[in-house]
Amino acid sequence: MSLTTSAPSKTALVVLGMCQSGTTVLSGVLGHLGAALPQHLMTSAEMGINEGAEINRLAGLNERLLQQVGFTRGDLLHFPSEWFDSSDAADLLNEAVELLTAEYGDASMFVINDPQICRLMPFWRAALNRFGARTLVVHNHNTAKRVAESLNRCKGYETEFGLALWARHVLDAEAESRDFPRSFTCDDALLTDWRATMLGIAADLEIDWPRPVEEVAPDIDLFLLQHSPAVITGDTDHPPQLPMLARIDEILQDMKSGADPAKNSAELDWLRAALDAIGPLFVPMANRAEPRVCEVHQLRNRIDELQAEIAAIQADYRLLSEQFCAATDKAARATQSVANRDAEIGNLSQQLLSVNRQLHVASAQLRQFAKQQALEIPGRIDLAVALNDPTALLDQLPQLRERVENATAAFEAQREQLCERIEHLEKQEAELTAKYNDALEWGLRREAELLSSASWRVTAPLRALSRAVRRLRR
């Protein structure tokens, strides 16, 4: 692949490391220190891969590049170096430069991070050179054992396959980045003391961070608190690490501690050649890994769907619970109102009964009085005739008539008052009865509405509401 050189006006911080090694967290810290991060993210579904997270568009381009060559991200074979000089590579290179322009624009310092760059460094070397960026490399690694355990837990990879995949990435990344300024660090160092780690990277690469460390320290502390992965602790019965992997881990730790990377270049080349030789042995594992990753992805999608369904059910249940509580409260208020009106009707009925009794007594007294008057008048007339005193008789008759009329008027007035009171009480009783019937009808209608639902989510509230309405019926 021919390289078009130009004076670098930008600085690209290429983070190299296997997935599950903390490269995403490291990139986030670099972003807080002022290095530009990709502007656009895309989902794994948009990329056509089985991941389930948002990743940058450069990762999507890497995925298509691997597919074009017939490779997968789980392939352990050595990537064919002759492809980088092919016409297919040239077409994708133009797309890569356009993508860098869209993602980073005129940023003076930016971060590139995708595990596949470990195996595709020659391609991105050319793209960054054409983009006019100076390339600086930050190697971030985690132990082979931790990465393999994480891949097994998250993707279902067999442990041995995960170990070999880790070796493939770290050996290719180290070999293809030797002619760039480099800094070596690890996940543990970043999480233990990120300030010292960032200052060490700046010293190794001879750069200054766009934003001072202390200025952004609170933001980085919070970021690490929210995004740091959980520490993966190994099983105490786990078999010892293979000598080859243990040696790669040891060399990476030496480089992280400041050892000259060139000192171990020959040994790393030998280990890489050995991995190239045994790579075909892992093809069956790789073939088993892809369907397993698809299965894990499908299961995760199903879990997400079920969690969404559960959340919807819980929301419906909360809404129905609120409605049921409101209905129960309304029914209780209606029941109390009906009870109060029933009590009032009872009191009024007692008063009405008492008034009727008084009226009956008054009527009887009136009849007795009239009867007595009727009996007294002939006697008095006879007495007046006997006494030959017509004047006395005439004097007594108006008085007797007036007494009778007054008594009658008084009793009639009292009777009219009692009748008006009775009419008022009967009207009030009718109003109360109507309100009671309305409340009872509302409760029955609400019960019917809820009982007509076939959803199991409201079964329990229905039974409770039914019992409340039955109590209203009584």
C-alpha cells in the first residue's frame, strides 16, 4: 500500500489493546484530558454484528474490512499482509480518510480505539498519514487470564480460545507499531492511579495534554467511578497459565515498567511466528465461537425484551394500582356518604313519626274538644232558656264560636306545618335515595369494567374491588 505523506498538523492517539482490556475506559480518560473522541456512534445492529452496545463508526469499517477478506473478529490466522496493497484496500482507504474527517474534523489531538486495529495497523497507518495526522500509540493490556474469563462470561468463548485470541491481538499490535512513538500501560495501573498513568503516557509520547490534569481531575474521578469495569477474580483452582502466555504477560509488564521494547523484539517475533504456525489448530474453536456468540446475543436480546415487557407490566400494574386505590377511596367515601344519609333519613323518619303521633294526639284532642263544645252548647241554651236570659245565651255563643275557630285554626296551622315538614323530609329522602343508587350503580359499573379485562395483571385488584362493591350492595 503506497503512503501519501504530508506535514502532520494533527496528533492521533491510537489505543491498541484486546477487547475487555479497559481500552474504552482509557479512551474516555484521554477524552477528558482534551483529546477528541468520535462524534458519531452506531449500534452493533447497524453494523450487522452481535455485540449489543454503541461503538464508533471506525469499528464498523473494520468489521466490513475483515468480512471483505473473509476474516472474522474471532479469526486466529495471520492477517494476509498482501491485502493492504490491493485495490480493495485502496477503496476502503479513501472511505477511512473521509470517515476520519467526519469524526474528528480539525481536532488537533484525537483518539482512535477499536480492538481490530491491533490486527489492521498497516491500514490505519496509511489512513492517518493521508489524513495528515502524526500517529502516537498507547498500548493498554489486561492479563490473558482476565480477558479470557471475561470473553467466556460475556460472549461464551471457550477459555483456551479466548487466551489464543488475546495473544493474537497483543502480538500483532506490538509488532506493527514498533516504528511509532509508544507508551505501554495496563488496566490495573489506570484504575489504581490514573494521574500517574496519564503523566507517564504524556512523558513517553512527549506531549502535553490539552487540558491540565488537575483541572479535569474531578470529572475523571467521576467517570472512572461510573464506567470502570468490575474486577474479575480468577478461580483459585484455575490451572496455571501457559508458559507462552505467561511470558507475553511478563514482557508487556516490563515494557509498562519502562523496559526498552527493542530488548524483547526478537522473542516476541518468535512467539508471533509460533502463533501463526498453530493458528489453524484453533479454527474449530473459532467456528464454534461464532454461533455461540450469536446465541449469546440472541439470549441477551431476549432478556432485554423480557425486561422491557416486565417494565411495561410493572408500569401497567402501578397505573392499575393507582386507579384501584382511587376507586377504593371513592367507594369508601361514597359508602360513608350513604351511611351518613341513611342515618339522617333514620333521624328524619323518627322525627316524622313523632310529629305524626303529635298530630294524631292533637286531632283526637280537637275532636274531643269539638264534641265537648257540641255537648255544652245545648246545655247552655237550655240553661239560658230556663233562666229566661237570652242575652247571656247570645253572649256565650260568639265566645264559644271564637274558641272553637281559634282552636281549629291553631290545629290546622300546626297540621300544615307538619305536612310541609313531612313533604320536605320525603323530598330529602328521595334525593338521598337517588344519590345512594347512583353510588351503587357506579360501583357495579366499575366492577363490570374491571372484571371484563382478561389481563392477569389486574386479577388481584379485581378481587379486592369486587369485595368492596359487594360490601356496598349490603
